[in-house]
Amino acid sequence: MTISIANRILLGFAFIVALMVGLGIYTINQLDDVRQTTETIVERDLSVMRQVEASGSQQNEMRALREEALSRFLLRSLGQQQSSYENLMSEWGQRAAATEASLSQAIATVNGFRTQSVSSERADAWRRIAELLSAANAELRQIRTSTERQFAAFQNNDLPTVLAAQTSLNASRANWTRTLNETRGILGEAVAIGQRRVAEVYEQSRTSIILALAAVAILSILITYALRSSIANPLSAFMQFVERVGRGDLAGQTATAGKDEIGRLGATLNEMVDGLRQLAKQSREATENLNAAAAEIRASTQEQAASVEEQLAAVQETAATVDEITHAGAQIGKRAQEVIASAQATAQTSMSGLQAVDETALAMDAIREQAEAVAENIVALSEKTQAVGEIISTVNDISERTHLLALNAAIEAAAAGENGRSFAVVASEMKVLADQAKDATAQVRSILGDIQRGINSSVMLTEEAVKRVTAGKERTDTTQQTITEISDRVQESVQTFQQIVASTNQQQLGIEQVMGALQNIRQASQQTAAGTRQLDMAAANLADLSQQLLALVERYRV
């Protein structure tokens, strides 16, 4: 079965499109694998991170409630009227239960992720995190036990037991914090391992996509080559036949005929070649007769036109030369006038530009002076802000020492019993004032930092502006000198062109008189040669036509 060229091209294109669609589907599947792996790793890391941070935050809230209850107990033991701490103890118990539940949930989550890990390295990281969380859970139970013992001492008003429990709680708290920090570090390692795993999955997907793309490209090339061979080979044979006909060989082998488009075109060309063969035979006979008649007419007209052409050629050359001189003189005069007008306008423009450059130089000097003054003011302001910053650092140091002193005074007042009650009030007030001073200095330091950064940026911008103004001033001075030189040279050019225009006008008058005389001679010669030239041209055209027809007919071999 013969398939047409259009159907061949359509089938080849459809197959290539099918390959591209398959490649696209495969690529989408690979990208979906990468996306799923990334989402799994990121969701697990974020889930564990949130649970660990939630446990740390809840334990901090437990510590805050315990310290508040301790502060109220110490103040009450000194005889000062304070709020009851029983509600704080109850709230602390709820927080402790919630923290243990959150930590237990985190341990269960990590163990679940360990069994479903995407790599052995991730599984080992989850194992270590589970061990650390279990250790943190043990520390949390120790903190809860010590806190409950301290709360019981509150009820019994046993100050030595309260202080001893506080020491144990501080040690447990330090262990808890260290364990939680180690957990965060290993969690960071797990995140890094997950990122490497995602990169591995991405590289595998990319490699497989590249291989699939290469396979599709190779198949497309093979299909294209097969399609080309099925079309190009018949076309090559066809082109050889057409080139042979183009060279005039009408007696060679006929073109190949068939049922497809090329075959039908070959049958049509065979019919055309037969018609050209018959036309070539008839044209050759008629052209030979026409050539003989044209040769006889051309010989007689050439002898008659020879003498007339010699006279007309001399007059034409002289008239053309004078006409070119006249035209050139007019163009020179016109161009000189235009150049003079342009030079005068340029001179006026240069004077205006010189005045503008002077004004620009004065403005740049004023800007530079103002920028330098602004820079000096900004530097002075920067030095003052640095002095204020040092004062703020001193105040902050004093507030921290006051806070520490107040805490120590409260402990000493609690140890002194009834005699240290008034001293405890003073220590409490000192603690409040120290906290307020510390907060105020932090705010002032932040504001001073913003001011200092703004001042530094302003100094840099001002210095850059001064440098640019100085550079602009130097360029303006150079421009002023250049414009002055251009103005002087333009004035000299105007005077020179005015002299050239005067000389050109005098030459133009003499050339116009000579041109009038040559026009009369050329008109007479043209009228004499017109008839002879027309006859010779007709004979020449007839001879050329016969030669062309004869050459055209000789191309075809019948």
C-alpha cells in the first residue's frame, strides 16, 4: 500500500508527539516523587521541632509559676501581706501534667518516625532524639518531685527545706536545659540529613529524566531520518531530472511516475517536456530566417550613423562638462550659505552654553560647601550619640547589679526572720526599680542604635555627594574651556566661508554664459542624429532578438 507524503509526515509527527507526551508524564511522576519526599521530611522535622519547643516553653512557664510562688512564700515568711500562692501551686500542677503529656507525645512521635524513616541515618538520628527526650522526661519527673517537696515545705513553713529543694531544682533545671539543647542539635543534624536525602532523590529523578529525554531524542532522530529518506530520495531523483531539463536536455530519460504526490508531478513534467521538445524544433527554424534579415538591415544603418554620432559625442561631452561645473558651483554656493548660517547659530549656542556652564560651576561650589557643613554637623552628632551609649551601658550595669543585690537581700531578709522584714520591703522595691531601669535602658539603647546607623549612612552619603560635586566642578571647568575654543573657531570659519561664497558667485556668472552657447549647438546636433539613431536602434534590436532566439533554441537538444 502506498502512503502519501502528507500522511507520512502526519504519522511521524504524531509518533513524536506521543513520545513527548509520555516523556512529560514520566517527568511529572518523578517530580511528584521528589515533592512527596520533601513534604514527608519537612513535615516530620517541623512536627518534632514544634513539640520540643512546646515542651521547653511549658517547662519555662512551670519555672515562672514556681519562682512566683517561692517569692510570695519568702515575703509572707517575713510578715509582709502577699497574695496566696495556693492557686499558683494548683496552676503549676496543671502545667506539669501538660508538659509531661506533650513530652510523652513527642517521644511517641519520634519513635513512630524512626520506624518509617527514609534512610538509616535519619533512623539513627530519631533514635538519639528519642533517648534524649526520655532523659528529659526523667529530669522533668525529678523537677516535679522536687517542686512538690518544696510546695509541701511551703505548707509546713519549713524554710531550710525550701532552700534545699531550690538547690536541687536548679541542678535539675540545668540538666533539663542541657538535654533539650542536645536534642535541638541532633534535630538540626536530622534536618541536614533530610536535606541530603531530598537532594539524592532529586538527582536520581533528574538522571532518569535526562536518560528518558535522550531516548526520546534518539527515537525522534531515527523517525525523522526514516521520514526524510522516504521523501528525500525520490525528490533527489526528481531534482536530477529537472536539472537535466533545465540544461536543455529534452531527449533524456523521463521522470518517474507513481500514485503519490511526487509520482503525479513526474507524469505532469513528462507531458511538459514533450511540449517543449516540439516548440524548440519550430522556434529553431523561424529564428534562423529572422537572423539573416536582421544582419542585412544592421549593416546599412551603421554606416549612415557613424559620422553623425562622432559630431554629437563631442558636443555632448562638452555640454555635460559645463553642466556639471554649473551644478557644482550652485551646490557649493548653497552649501556655503547653509554652513555660514549653521556656524552663526553654533556660535550663539556656544555663548549660551558658556554662560550656563558658569552658572552651573557657581551652583556646584555652593552645594559642595553646604554638603561639607552638613557632614561636620553629622559627625558631631555621632560623637554625642556614642557618649550617650556609654552612659546607657553604665546605667544598665548598675541596674543588673541592683537586681542581684535585691535578690541577695531578699534571701538574707528571709533568713533573718522577723528582724529582716523591713529590709525585705526595701529589697523588693529595689528589685522593681532595677527591672524598670533595665527595660528603659534596653529601649534607649535600641533607639540609639537606630540613630547611630542612620548617622553613619548619612555621613557616607554626604561624603559621596561632596566627591561627586567636586568631580562635576572639574568636568564643568573642562567643558567651559572647550566651548570657548569651539566658539573662537566657529567665528573664524564664518569669515572664511563668506569669502568662498563671493568667489563662487563670480565664477557662476561666467559658466552660465558658456552653457547658453553649448545648449544651442547641442539642440542642432540632436535633431540631425535623431532619425539615424532610431533606425540603427531598430535594426540592432531586431538583430539582438534574433541572436537571443537562436541561442535559446540551441540550448535544447531534441
